Amino acid sequence: MGVGGRPILLVALALVSTACVTMPPEQAEREAIMWDAARDCEKRFNTIRVKRIDSFGRLWVNLLTETTADWEPFQACYRERRHELMQARSRP
């Protein structure tokens, strides 16, 4: 073991980077669709910034105002846009 547990950290980083490299193409495409949908909706709702999207499509966001008035419309936009993009990319 090294100073401050660095070998463990390096092993953890290696495992994470390997997992990213070996992501199935379908999962990578799905994640790209989710991020594209979120970015499209960020353009419409400039009070919300998406920080993270988990593998289930759940959003972690920063609200740039004191109000949450845009949150529900943003979620609806995200669901609709994600569905549109998935439909468009599944067509031959």
C-alpha cells in the first residue's frame, strides 16, 4: 500500500476507465440521446442546467433562480424530446 492509499485510487480509476471503454454501443447511444434531449430543453429553459443524468434517465440539475416554476415544464420537455430522438434514431 502506498502513501495515502494512492494504489487503491489508481486501481479504482483504472476500473472506471475500463468500464467506460467497454460500454455497449446501445447504452452509449441511449446516453447520447438523453444528453441531447436535456441540452435541447436547456435552450428553452435558461433557468435550469443539467449536471448529471443517471442510467435510468433521471436528471440532477442546478436551478439558476429562486423559483421552481420551470421545473415541471422542463421535465415534460425532456421526456418528449427524449422520446422523439429515440423514435428518430430507431428508424431505418
